Amino acid sequence: MEITKLDQMFDILRPLPNKRLVAAWAVDAHTICAIHEAVTNDLIEGILVGDEKLIQKVCAEEKVDPSVFRIVHTPTDIAAADKAVAMINAGEGDFLMKGLLSTDRYMKAILNKERGLMDNGAILSHVTVAEVPTYHKLLVFGDVAIIPLPDLAQKVAITNYLIKVAQFLGIEKPKVAIQAASEQTLPKIPSCADGAILAMMSRRGQIKGAVVEGPLGFDLIVDKESARIKGVDSVVCGDADCILFPNIEAGNTFYKSVVKLMNGELCAIVMGARVPAVLTSRGDSERSKLYSIALAAMLA
């Protein structure tokens, strides 16, 4: 089944055994309410790690029944992140989620060399799935939050993560666009040169399971007519399933534009660790957090 709307993930998850979510510093209303909705809709089991008094206070204010969760009292956000990761390593949970703590503290716990969730040589990256009202299908893209300026090896890893997520959404052979400032192969612009290399790697089977095209300007990625006018003939143009952005500024701007200017919905996770990790902005909506939980549970 190809998933074309984010809420269709719920139909996939309900018949499956529930995965256990461990939420680090889950002391805010958006996080608690999103997890509560996921639990009461029989999508997951929820474990909240954080200050129990704060959690109980938010539950009372939001009229949420705290008995549906397992609450693990931890007094500070840093300790909560470390505890959540330790619980994953101990087999007490299947995937991780960030609550009301900063991204750097969350990531520090995941990346800890002795107690974290990383295997040697793994590359951590952020993947977003967006439902954009002005586009005809879901868009899977990255990286918007972790790798500031990915090198070629990191771009290969990110591309493979995008393909994996798209395939979990039921897209058998995703169309991946490598975004750059121009569709021309301009050696002095790294994003253009890398786009051409990634496309060739795909054609030679070094990147499998997708059609990869690049470099492509953003207009060509989302609009067939722009590609026709510019003389670029590719099945990816105007019909991309995935977008690899050249740097964090480009990706993050698009991520926030989807929500703030296009009234879109999205979900986001971190890949490359031993388990999926939900990573949304502290300002993201409760609905976005719910969709992110569902995506991570599917991948777990």
C-alpha cells in the first residue's frame, strides 16, 4: 500500500504489535498530548522520562489520563536524555523521542561514545516527510537539522535514508532529486558537481532502489513545465518523491516554509542510530509530533 496522506500511517500501525516509545524530557503539552493520542489510538506504548511533578501537572491541565503512560521520574533534561538512551540500550524501548529539551542535548546523548546509540562509522541524519497542499504527493527530504554542509559520503548516506523511508511509505522505486543552484554541472559549485556524481552513482548501481537525478534547481524538481522550458528531460522533474538539499540552510528553510507559508503537515525522524529517533522542533504542532511518532514506529 502506498501512503499518500500522513494519517494513513495510522491504518498501517493499528494491526501491528505496539512498539515502545521512550520520550526524553516529555514535560510539555505538545509532546504529552501527541503521545497520549498515539497510545489511546493503539499505535504505540508510551514511556515518559522527566520530572514527574511537571508531567502530572501538564496531564491535569490537558485532561490527559497519566495512567496510560509509564512515567520514569528524572529531575533534569540532560539526565532525562541520558536515561532515555540507556533504556533503549537496555531493551526497554524500541524508539526514541525528543521532548522539551534542546536538540544539542538530545543529540549529545545519542552520540555519546560510551553510552549512546551509534555504531562505528554510522552517519546520523534527519529525514522529513511532508504533506504539502500545493504538491501532488508526499515529499521526503533531508537534511534540515543535523549535518550543516554534507560532504559526498554524507550525501550518499542521506540519499539512502530518503530512499528507505520512501520505500516504507510504499513507493517501490522513489524518484530522488539532488537539489542545487542550477541544473548545469558546474564544477565550481559543489552542489552541482555532487549532484552529477550522485546521479551517475545511481545509474551504475552504487545507489540502489531509486531513480536519482541531479543536479536540479528547485523549480525543475517540482514543476515539469520548468524542466521542459529548460530542456531537461527526466522522470524526476515535476514528480520527485525525495529531495536531497545541499546544506542545512536550504533544507531548514524549506521545512519551515512548508508549515508557515504552505499550511502543510510534516513529520521528522533521525536515522543512522540503532533505533529511529523522533526529532521535531519544539515549536512544531502536536499533530506533527503525532505523525513523527507514527513514522518512527513504522521504521522501528
